[in-house]
Amino acid sequence: DTSAVRKAITKKTVAIFVVHPFGAVLGNDSVAELRKIANENKLDIWEDCAQCYTGRGYTGSNFANASFFSFGPIKTATALGGGLAVLRCPCNRDDNADTELVRLSTLTSTMRRIQGIKYKQQPNHMYLWRVV
């Protein structure tokens, strides 16, 4: 219900967060309408795709700034854990494309820095220990 989304937006809102539960992906028309609302309010669209991953063909909506996937044991794509973030400059964005690319680059650099500090890559023997 996009009218409820419009009512929920305040000065503190930074993004519209879309969740795709139980493998059901929100239709492109609905996401396009959310993109329009996001553009009007200078907001990002972030989507939780943890339960709707269907393989390499689906990387999230082209209307979203970020799509997040997680691979826990109860997800549609199972693994021992971990996650993936797909960042993009969404289509139909009214902002200056160069500004959006700089912002995306800054976000990517920040995420890589945090990853390197807090979540260092584990050695193979530690991964094997977790599996066994």
C-alpha cells in the first residue's frame, strides 16, 4: 500500500526497506511506484532478498539502491552463513548520475573497510572446523 509508505516517511527517513518474504518477490510495478516515492523524497530503496534468492539469474530489483541476500541454513539458498550485498545506481533516478556514482563508490569503500576490520576472511581450516 503506497499510501501507507507515503504517510510513514518523516524527515528522519533515509530509505524505503522492501522485504520479499517466503520467496514472493514484490512485482516490478509496485517497486517502480516505490522508486517514484523514493525519488520525490530523495530516499534510497533497500531490499531484503534473503528468502527470494532463486539462483544466479536474480540479483534484486533494478529499482533498488541495495539488495541484501543472506545464506543461512533455513534460507532458500542454504549455506553455513554469510551474506551478499548488491549495490547499484537504480534506473529512473532523477539525481545527477555522476553524484550517484560517487555516493555508491563511497558506500562500497566504507563497506570494504568495515569488512576488513571487523570480519576478516577466515582461514580454510577454521571453515572446515565449522563444517565438521
